[in-house]
Amino acid sequence: MICVYCGGELKPKGDRCPGCGRNVRMIKKLIATSNALYNEGLKRALIRDLSGAADVLRTSLKLYKLNIPARNLLGLVYFEMGEGVRAMSEWVISKNFLPEDNPAGRYLNEIQNSPAQLEVINQTTKKYNQALLYCRQDSSDLAVIQLKKVLSVNPKMVRAHQLLALLYIQEQRYDQAKKTLRNALKLDGSNVTTLRYLKECNLALKHEPDRKKKEKQNRELISYASGNDTIIQPVKLRDNTALTTVLNILIGVGIGVLITWFLVVPGVKTSVRNEMNVQVTAANETIADKEQTILSLQNQVDQMESQIEAAKLGEEESDTRLTSYQQLLNAYVAYANEDVDAAGVALASVNADYLDTSAQDAYETINTQVNEQYMDAAYHAGDAAYNEGRYDDAIQEFLKIMVLDETYHSGDALYSLAQAYSKNGDDQNAATYYRKIATLYPDTQRARTAERFLAEYADTAEDQEAEDTTAETAPAE
């Protein structure tokens, strides 16, 4: 056990640290509880209760974030659930807490040295995010196709199994949903979400025979109105009596004779006219069909363009997420090597919105310290360059501070930047920053210096404008 106050080794017995002498009784209790939770998480992981193990391990790390075995095991659990990005985040944090003799380094090296595995993690993330986007757009068919692609690449991703089953349940394809949920249970045997979905499928399948039987009965019945009464009879009902058969034949013969007598002759006269009408109708129908086909194809083109745009957005979001994790890792490495400039540049490229909870905690842990050291280093470098007369270099260093905090050291950097611009002959930019000094720090010596400069700058600008106006109005020789 390590003392959180001085970093020294704690003895198994005793309530005080041998190094700093502080009371560490509560810390020992927290560490012991964290280790107990780690053991519980290990037991659950061994029986493939992965979601339960992840919950217990996260609680263990909340109590003692330096529990390296618990953090490494949590990464392994995430990796087994198909969550490659979350697993790598835990291992990166573990590696930075314990750089030497840490299995997390081996895990990260194995993934980084395997381009195929990195591609699987990347493709899984992109396709799963695309499936979520399709679900939000009510394109369940496209979401199902995308999730099948995800599971073909990474069949261990429990969340993909659950989302696919949920889409099947929405479409009332309960058999397929149940099969998908069983595959998820093989990966994570006690996942609460999976068990809840499976219960819904079993309830739906229990009532499925009654529903199908009722639909079949409705299909086998026909109804028609007779006066004020509704007559319902089976479709297969046939009247096969001999008298009815003879009567139907006689009626058919009589109708045929009447049709021949009254319609054949007029039909000959109007045959040409009817043929022309048929041809015109067919032509109109052909034109209408072609117009409908063109409209349908145009709609398909528009839909495909929307899908392509959505895919581009999903790919850009995934690239931004991956870049943020890479830059966060670079910032950790640079910070561990005490390279504050490199750490500050890397942190500037991190988008915290795309980090998960653990990665955001790591980001917040070093961001404040790096920014403070980064601004201190930039200020000292700019001050040295200013004193040596290298005003361009001084301006670049002070501008780095302006990006992070214009009020650094009660306006020291802001005032030095204005002075550097003035010394460098750039009165316009100098006036910009002198105005900020006069606004942010009124009734100070710096504000009075800034106001004198701004007054001189205004007079110079008016004189220059007058000279330009005179030059423009002077007659040409």
C-alpha cells in the first residue's frame, strides 16, 4: 500500500505513515474495501458476469483510483464485451499511474502492434455509431444491416447484440430477437438489460399462437350485407346441390345469348374507336409510369445522398474521437516526461466531449497543471525574448497565454504583449491590447500608460488621414 500524502510504503500494521507520520487508518480501510471489491469483480468475471464485474470494479476504483489490478481487470472486461476504446482508456490511465512492471503496457503494445485489431476496433465504433444514427432517423432496416456488419467484425460486442434484439422486438420478430439475446447471454450471462429484453420476448411469444389463430380465423371468414343484416360465412362454403348446378347453367346460357344478340353487332361498329381509345389510354399510362419511375429514382438518389452525408458525419465524429484519445495519450506521455510545451499542444487538440467518463477524469487531472506550467513557461520565455529585443518571439509566446487566460498574473502577459507590439512597430495590434488593459484594469498605472498610448495613436491616425486626404485632393501637375 502507498501513502497518498507522501507516496511512501505503508506498513501492514499501524495507523500512521512511517514517512510523513499522518493518520492513514481511513485510507487503509478504503484500500482494503477496494481490494475486496476487486476480488468480487474477479469472481464475477470468471463466471462471465461481465456487466456485474464492471460495476463492482468501477466502484473499487472510485474508492482507490491507484488500484492497478482492478483497473487492468476492468479494461479486460471491457475488451471482452467488445468495448475496445473503453478498454484502451483504462489501460492508458493504468500505464501512467504505474509505468514500470504494468501488464497494461503489454496489452496496449499487443493492440498497437496489430493493425488488424486496431482496424476492428475502429470499424466497430464507426458502424455502431452509424447504426445509432439510423435508429434516430427511424431507418430500422438500415440500422439492422449496420449492426449485422458490426457483429460480423466483432461478435463480442454485447451492446450491438442488445440493440439488434431491440430492433427485432420493434418489428415483432420475436424469434430472431430471442436468438440474438441468447448470443448476448453467452458473452455476459447476467446482464440485466439482456435479461429484461429476453423476458419481453418470452411474454410476446407466449401470446403469439393466440394472435396467429385469430388472424387465421379472420382470413377464413367473409362477410357481406343483406339489407340491414350482415352475413358471415366461411370462404370455402360451396353450394353443390344438383338443382343449383342446373339452374346456374341455364342462367349462364341465357346471359350468353342475350350478350351475343345485343352486343356483337354494336361491338363491330365501335371496335376501331375502342382500339384507338385503348391505345391512347395505354400511352397515357406509359407516360405516367415513366414519370412515376423518374420520381421514385430521384427520391432514391436523395435518400442515398442523405445516407452518404450521414456516413461522412459519423466517420468524422469517429475520427475526432480517436484523435482525442491519441492526443490525450500524447499529453500523458509528454507530461510524464516533463515536456510541458508538448503536453499543452496535445491537450489543445483534445475534444473532451468525445471522451468517456474515465478519460475525462484523466483529462481534467492534468489539464489544470499543464495549463499553469505551460503559461508560466510561455511567460518566462516571452519575458526573456522581450528583454533581449526579440519582439517577434516575445509576441508569439505571449499570444500562447492569451489563448488560455488573458488575465494571467493580473494582466502581466496582456501588458507585456501590448508593449512588445509597440516596440515592434505594430501600433494597431498594440492599441488593441492597450484597450483591453484600460478596460480590465482601470485606475492603475498600466491603464494610464495605455490611455496615453491610445491618445497618441489616435492623434497619429488623424494626422495620417489628413495627409492622405490632402494627397488625394491635390491637383495633378
